[in-house]
Amino acid sequence: MEHLDEQERQNAWNEIEESLRNGKIDQFRAEFLELHPYDQARIFEELEESLRQEIYMYVSPEEMADVMEHVDDEEVEPYFSEMDPRFASDVFAEMSSDDAVDIMNQLDKDKVASFLTIMEQEDAQEIKDLLHYEEKTAGSIMTTEYVSLKASMKVQEAMNHLRTEAPDAETIYYTYVVDEDKRLVGVISLRDLIISEPEWTIEEAMSDRVVSVSVAKDQEEIAQMMRDYDFLALPVVDFQDHLLGIITVDDIMDVMDEEASDDYSKLAAISDVDGPNDNAFTSAKKRLPWLIILLFLGSLTASLISQFEEQLNQVAILAIFIPLIAGMAGNTGTQALAVAVRGIATGEIRKQGKVRMMFREASTGLITGVVCGLIIMGIVYVWQGNFFLGVLVGISIMSALIVATIAGSFVPLIMDRLNIDPAVASGPFITTINDLISILIYFGMASAFMNLLV
Amino acid sequence: MEHLDEQERQNAWNEIEESLRNGKIDQFRAEFLELHPYDQARIFEELEESLRQEIYMYVSPEEMADVMEHVDDEEVEPYFSEMDPRFASDVFAEMSSDDAVDIMNQLDKDKVASFLTIMEQEDAQEIKDLLHYEEKTAGSIMTTEYVSLKASMKVQEAMNHLRTEAPDAETIYYTYVVDEDKRLVGVISLRDLIISEPEWTIEEAMSDRVVSVSVAKDQEEIAQMMRDYDFLALPVVDFQDHLLGIITVDDIMDVMDEEASDDYSKLAAISDVDGPNDNAFTSAKKRLPWLIILLFLGSLTASLISQFEEQLNQVAILAIFIPLIAGMAGNTGTQALAVAVRGIATGEIRKQGKVRMMFREASTGLITGVVCGLIIMGIVYVWQGNFFLGVLVGISIMSALIVATIAGSFVPLIMDRLNIDPAVASGPFITTINDLISILIYFGMASAFMNLLV
């Protein structure tokens, strides 16, 4: 079986919709539940409310939980609102606690409180514990549904324990070992467990070189670690090494996607990539704040140029090269920025040191500046037949590129030092700074050598 | 144990270097091999060549293979060149075949051929088979070191088989089941295996709803699938459903990182994010091609403006707003581009349909255009006290934003339709197109209403 392509999903959708409309419960259940929950969720989202209400009647809270875990967190609110509250709270109880918390973080506090009240004590407590942790930390993405083993257990005993616990645990491929005080002391993979002798103790079979993360650690750093170390799971501990939960690789893949979209969006100056169900108004609302800020920043550039109205009146041709010089400064600054932001995100820059990086960027700016400066000097000379104009534009571009490259890498490094996410220093801001600097250089030099130009 | 921070790695590095310099083999081995291969690789890369040569003497090919799997593919070439060729080919033989192939794709064809000649027949064949597949397809990222089970085996027998094969297999957590013709017929997780009765056959215990990918499938789509479906492994098949290899989640995390960096770099117009060991010349060489193309595109803008020299001579103040209008068109185009590129990358756009997306973007452009146009109209009127200039700039920005938004989303959609990676339509190209369009609109309107302005 290939996974469902557009056509197959459409066919499945048609069949399922028909069964629902005709009230054929068994047929609906057979068709719907044979699909992967990811595809179930895609079809579920396309149905109208009356049919969704039928589904709530025909599937169990556990089956619905699987579907809800595959709906985008930001789209899920209306579905929980339209469900019968008792059914909704049962669905939450059946979900992985980390996924349930991700969704609850999107809901009204009142609604969350009422769901938690109806829910069974134990399930509610698990979710409440997780709701405390700050977003984007280890605590917020970990699950508390894991199996742990005691160091003193026998391997045989441990296997039996895993067999019983397997259905409720997020993973049993890596199991963490704790001492009497619930402190993390080791890790054993299922792979090692099945090749160990049944009568060994876990302490003998496990590895005591277990890597853990603190509950407050940033999710992006955790993603880096899991990728670098090829982990399938990672235990989360408090400051006394008590095991609090585990993070599994499937959650980390979502984190990687989220962080990549985030960096990408900021480089493009959108606060958030539009969701699939956004209409034009929602999209415009997300983009307008940036555009309005940029409009004011752009007015700064305009007002700077207006200071040189006199020069423009004398040599109107100066205006021709404004977008070229500002544009090149913007482009090169964005390049330097992107290198710095990715370098910080992947941890490369921490390894090689910031001073070395700054020095390299300055030299890179020098090289690219000289090359581009010489090229444009030639172009302008040939095109306009004016040697001094060529020199002026060439030197302006050279200086602008050097300054812009340094600015592009310096700003994110400073922000990282100040513990601000460097991606916030998004492309357009760097571009505006570089616009201003490059225009200042250009008109500054034009004023100084005005007598050569007229 | 936390993973190594900068300080701890520095300490380990000092100790290891000292042991190497003093020829204390046992002490070096103890200190080096206790580290995670990821950290081994980081320290290894920092050592000078004479010390690396010592390491090649003191560790086994298998231990070196672990280190090499954690060195960046693009940095690995000098190490294999400086090794004794026999040792190097032993290291390749010990690596996961998929990782070995990734590295060989970076080496000279001559070198690869000579390594393969020295290597044992069987290992060489495995690598040769994989070298055929095109880069960035399932074939190029899959491994052939997997365990498969026959449908007729008993569970007990299968467990014994896994125990023997575990050390050489990439994963045993998901095992694929084949029929007599090596065709894929099912999948069984180790989890299901340990809770099944020993005397059942695999056919009874397995799931026959196994998702597979074709060997030519694009790696980005595979990453989407594994993330959506929460898979830890995925089988790769040919067109007749023969099992060829498996793809594991750790390779997919590298793919996700690579694709995210790729999209990000293209938005910023760098061909490749600089590697950690790049010097200024290498960085400049990577950025200059883009900058030079953009320089010529920028000259187009300049030459377009020069067509309006007459208008500029009459109303020099017109020049003031050129960067603002071009900049806003560039910004809004980049926003639309980013939304489209991310939407294609995550598969969202395929779900909602391209026509709907285009319509939404056009409406979004209209809304943002009207809002920004009105704001700038006010600013210009208050600042310059010239009503017509305000209207001119306002209407220009409004039209530019609408056109730029449509262009920003239309171009990547067209490229996707033509099977070109839409990320190639990088920010600066869209920006240049939008520069040209917006300047044309601005000066076109200025020419038409010149008598109102002077």
C-alpha cells in the first residue's frame, strides 16, 4: 500500500460520506478506521458539521483521540467546542498527555477548566502537571506516559512489565531506569533487553551513560541534540535528576518543522505562515503589522533622500542608481543574516566562535564588495559614458556591501548574546538599516565630488 | 549525564590531545571511546593532522566508522584522503551503507573506484547498488542493512532471528515481512512481536497494512510522510513491490534539516549556507554568483528609471519615493512567496487547491494594498504638503502591493507545476520583478499626471 494520494483520499472521502448520510454505521466504521489516523483527520476536517456530529456518535473516545492528535493544534478548537463536553473530556483523557496539553494551550482557560473537572482525577492530574510548563520547553513537549524500570529488576521481569505496559506507553524501545528515589540512573533499549540473559538484573544489562535534558531546556536545542546524537527518545529530569517524562522523536520532528517555518517566516517578514483555512482577511491581518512597520521604516529612507534634494536637482541622473545600491546592500545583508541565523540555529557558530565568524564576514564583505564594485564601475562607464559617475557608483556599492555584510552578521550575534531569538532581526529590518547606510554613503560621496559630476 | 557543553568538550579535547602526544594508547582509547560518536567527531575535527594519524593507528575501522558517520558529508573528504587506503576502505565497509554512499558522492570518482576495488566483494556490492540512485531520492537515503522476516516463520523463530541480526541492522523496532519472491507483504513492530504468542506465525501477528515508498520518490515528500504518519522506519520498494531497503527516522531528521536550510538559503539568495570551516574566500565564492546576477538585474531597474529622466528633471522630488515603493513591493512579494513555498513544502497547498490559494492571495494583496496606500497618502500629504503627490504615491503603493502579492504566489505555483523546486524562485528574483513593475506603475502614473505635480 502506498500512502493515500489526493485521488485515493477523495475516493475514501466519498465512500465515507455516503455511509454517514445513509446511516450505515458498520460500513462507516470499517471504511474510516482502516485508514491511518493522519488520513482520518484529513477527511474528518472536510466534512460538514452534521456529519461530524454523526462521527462523534459512532466512534469511541479512544478512536477520536487518534484523529485529534493528527489535526493541526491551531485548527482543533471548533471540534472540541461542538462535541458533547463529556465526550470531549473523554477524548482528551485518551490522548497522549503531551498532545492533549498542546491543544489545551490553544483553548479558553474556562473551557480547559471545565474539561478537567469532568475528567477522571488521574487523567486530569497528568494534564494539569504538564500545563504548568512554559511553551517551547522540554516540559511542554514531553509525555508522562512512559515506562520506567527499577535497577534491581531481573531482565525477565522487566520484559513482562513491558509487555503489560506496552499498549499505554508512547515508546518501549528505550526504557529509562530509576533508583529507589525515582532518580534517573540508566537507560536500556529493547534491543539490548532482548539480547540479554533473562536472569541478569537491569543494572547489569543497562547503560549508565544516559543523556537527559532539564525540564526547562529550549525545544530547539533538544531537536539539535536528538538529531546530532540520533536518539529516538530522551528523558526529561528536574534539577535533582528525578525522571519527569520523556520526549519522543515524532514530537521532535514537529518541533523541527515548527522552528524551520518560524525562521523562514521571519526572514520573509510574516508573523506566521498562513494556516490552510485562513481567508484573505486573516492572511492580511497577519501580514499588515509587518508591512506597516516597514512602511514607516521606508519613509525614513525617503526622508533621508529628501535631504539630498539639492544634489538631485543638479544631477537628476543620480536617482537612477538609488534602487540598485540600496538593493545590493539589502541582498548582501540578507545573505550574511541568513548565514548567521542558520549558524546559530544549528549550533555551528557556537563551535567556531563568534569573533572568528565576524572576522570572516568582514573579509567576505570586502571580497564581494570589490568584485561587485569593479563590475558596476565598468557597466556604468560603458552605459553612461561618464567615468566619474562609474567610480562613484562603484565605490558606493563596494562600501555599502562591506558595511552591509558586517551589519547582517553582527545584529543576529548581538541578539543571540542578549538571549533574543536572532531570527527576529528579520530580513526587512536589516534591509532597511542597510538601505539607510548605503544611501548615506552614495549621496555623501556624490556631494563631496559634485564638481566632478556636473 | 547532560550532553557535553562547550567547556566539557574543551576539557575532553585537552585530555585526549595530551594522551595522544604522550603516546598513551590505552588512556587515549578509554577517554575517546567513552564519548558519544557525535562528540568524538567534533574533537577529531579539531586535531592537527599528525594527531589524526595517531588516531587512525589506535582505533579499529569500526570505531572510526562511527566517528565518520558524524562528520559533515562535505567536510569528510580530506580525512579519507589522508588515511591509508586500506584502512579507509575498511572504514567504508564498516559504515552504514547509506552513510558510506552519502560520503562517496562527495569524493572523486577515481578515488571511489579504488576504495571499492580494495574492499571485500560483498561490502563493495552493497555500496555499488546504492551509488546508482539519484541524489535526494528514497534510493539515496535508504540503507540495505535491515532485517526482514518471512511470513511463514513462527514468532519465537523470528525473535531468535532478530537477536542474531540485531548488531548489524539499522533498526529492529520495525521489521518488514516478505513473501517467497521477496515482495513486501506486511510489517511487524518489535512491540507487537513481544506481546504475541511464541507459537503464532508472523503472518498472524503482523499487520498487512504496510506503507511503503517507491525507490525514486523525492526525499522531501518522504520526510513529510514520516512526520505526518509518525513512522520510525519506512520500507523502500521497486515497481513490483520488492523490498529494496529501509529509511530510518534519524536519516529523515537530517533530510528535514537539509531541506529547511535549503529553502531558507534560497530565500536569502545564498547557494548554500556556509560550512563551519569555510574561509572568507569560500564564502565569497558561494555568494558572488547570486550577487552578480542581482547586480545585472538591478541594472535593469536603473535603466528603466533612466527612461524617466525627463520627469525626474522636472520634479526631482519624485526620486525620494523610489526606494520606498520598490521596497514595499519587494517585501509583500517576499511574504507571498514564502507562504507559497512553505505551503508547497508542507503539502498544505496540495490539499486546499491552487486556484483557491491564488484567489486568496489576490484578495490579501487588495486589502494590504488599500491599507498601506491610505497610510502613505496621509504621511506624504502631511510631510510634503502636496495633495497630488500623496495620491500618486498612495495609489502607486496600492497597485504595486496588489501586483506584487499575486506575482509572489503565482511564480512558485507555476514552477511547482513545471516540476521545478519552487524555492529556486528565491526572494531576490521576485523582488527584482516587483521592483520593475512597481517603478513602471509609479513613473507611468507620474507621467500621466505630470501637470498636477509641477
